[in-house]
Amino acid sequence: MATEVDRRRRPARRWPTVVLAALVALLAVVGVGALGATGAAGEIYTAPPPGVPVAAPAPAHDPAKPTVAIVLGPEGTNVADSLPPYEVFAATGAFNVYTVAPDRRPVPMTGGLDHVPQLDFAALDALLPGPPDVIVVPQLHAMDSAGVATVIRWLQRQRAEGRPLLLSVCVGAWVLADAGLLDGRPATSHWLGLIGLRRDHPEVRWQDGVRYVDDGDVITSSGVLRGVDGSLRVIERLRGPEVAAGAARAIGWPDYVPGTAAAIPRSSPAPPDVAGLLSAAYRADRPTTGVLLTDGVGEVELASALRPYTELSYLARPLTLSADGRPVRSRHGLVFVPRGDLVGAAGRLDRLLVPGAQAARDARVPVLPGGPPPTYLHDRPGFAFDGALRDIAATDDVATARWVAKTLQYPGPEPTLTGARWPWALTVRAVLIAAVAAGAVVLAVRLRRRRGPPPAAPRR
């Protein structure tokens, strides 16, 4: 029969078990989440399949126009850092705009979109008497790779041979900083990227809360879509604010402010961002989502079908398709190579996204046997990324859609979002992992106590 002393000791004996169970539960949640996020991140940039064609004609060159080079990294380039600036410049008709890379092999973009660069570095050098007038540097994948090292050397050579105007987009500022081209300068970048940039490059005077920092021959823009603001600033300087305003209207950009680097809200990690962590860590059943490429699709429209569903949200496993598996040409002449054809992939798809306002107007994509119905992202007017946010809110939840908008540094007010308010299924998944881990600890402790202490060793 338990004595009063025994009853008093039991609560004290439980505390080590409670602490151990809580610690193991936390480690299980973090460990499983880290494995999930690492696996999802590894799917963002995957090498193009062998046999992808590399022949794509370069556009005609007009020596009377300034030349803009959008730099691509051989191992991968952020689709939303590179395609929107390309379309902004191309929409003016006032620039020669080229995508360039160390060589003309297909470059993977976010979510498995393979693009054939219009020029390699050697061809661009042969085309121009000196450096291009403007060089745009987006986020490049595999910063420690030989391919990015080649890009950095090329940038350093361009600066040594002339004074091109450099424009970085998002953490493309990291490339310029690694090249030593931001030393002692004011600069900005994505609000998440600034955490590491301040640590690794204290020689740069980092700023936040601004769309871009114009420091003469270097303009650094903040996160992702704010590369549009930086591009419009370049157009203002070289072609005037009226041309820049026309480019903003052409892509439906709702947030153009001429003549100044207008402030934007300062972002930092906050409790609602847990929705993004849950999505990255515990969405093991990400749907295989076809992204149908069609001739004439806008470059911003195409980017909106990939970046919101992949990097920092990990909502889908995209598979780029065309109707017949052949390359397609975008609105302003970029060549993209799909990784499958619509009929052959139909049975593997959970969803099918169709970017492009023209495709939505035509609405000719068939519902194939065994395949999902098409979702037209751009069946309403407005900025192209609005459709992706509405789709994420309706298909997943509003909190995740708002996290995506925050990571994109979205312009102006978000579109009206309807759907579940929170990723409850993912929350329950995390809670169950913690509960199972804690329960295993408690069970192990109880079994050990029932068996009693190990027998003492015999004395000699």
C-alpha cells in the first residue's frame, strides 16, 4: 500500500518523463518537417531530360536600341525573377532584350520549365561593340557551382570593360555581392534573403522597406515581383516615365510609382507564416500538376503558374506540357521546351493549370479520359499572379495563399481570396507526429518501470 511519501514523490518523478516526451516530440516534428522540406526543395530545379533540342533562333538586333541581357544560371534560374523583367522590357518595343547564359543548353527554371537561352555569352560579346546597356541578374540556383562562377566572372569582365547598368532581382543581389560589385554601396534584396546577406556581406549597406535602391550604375530590387519595379525604374531612366507607365499597363502591374523608390511594408517572420512552414514540411502528398504551355503565352502569365506553387510553398509537383510535346514560343519570342505531351501525361496528373488570357478565351483544352479538367488561371482581367493566389486559396487555404503573396512581395492589395482559412489537415499531421513521439517515450518509461531496476551485480 502506497505511503503518503510515495504519493508525494510520484509527481516529482513524472517531470523528467514529461520533459523528455516534450523534447522528443519537438525533435520528431522538426526532424520529419526538415526531411519533408529538404525533399520538396530538391524538386524545384531538376535537370532537363536528355535529348532536349537546343536550336532556337535569336531575335533580330536593332543597333539603335539599348540592349538588355537577362542572365540565366546553367543549373537553374528563378522563373519569377527573370520572366517578368523580360516581358516588361520587351513590352516597350524600345529595347533589344535577350536571355543569355554561359552556353545555349536548356536552362531549368523554377518547377521544371526548360528554356533555351537566346544567346550565349560569346554570341552576345560578338553581337555588341561592348557590354550590354543593362544586365539583369535574377536568383540563380546552386550558387557554389561552376556555372554560377562563370556568370560571376562574366559580370566582373563586363564591369571592367564598361559601365553597364546592373539590375539585381531578389537574391540576385547575392550574385552581385559575391562578385564584389556591391562593396560599400547601399543595396536591397528579398526580406528573407537579407538575413543571410547581412551575415555574409557586411561590407554592403543593406536596406529594407523599399522597392529598389538606385545607386547610379547599380539598381538592386527587393523580393521577386519587385523586380518589375526595378525594371520600370531602368526604363524611366533610359526611355522616360511615359514608356515605363505603358510597360506597367501592358502587364497589368497595379503598383507603378514613377520617379521614386517608394516604400513598401517591411516584412519579417510572423506567426501566420507557420502556414508556409506546414506546407513545406508536411505536404507529402503534393499533387502532380500539369502546366500547359501554349504559343503566345505571356511571360508573366507563365511565371505565375510555377513560382507560387513551388519555392517556399511546395504546393505541387509541376510537369510542363504542350499539346504535342513540342517546344512553344512565348508572347515575346522565348522558346520553352515541355517535359511531356498532354495526352501522354493525362493519366498521371492530379491537376491541370492552363496559364494565359488567350488560352482562357479560347478554352479549347479538352478533358481527356483519366485526366483532370483544366483550370484557367487567367480567365479574369488583372495582374497575372492574382489568378494563382485565388487558385491557391480555393484549392488549399487562404493562409497559405497569403504566405505566398508575402514571399512574392506582392504589389498592392491582394485579390479577394476565398477558401478554407487555415491548413488544418497539415496542422493535425504535425500534432499527430508529436503525439506519437511523446506517447512512445511515455510508454517506454512505463515499461521500464514495470520491469524494475536491473539486478545488482554479484559481489566477489
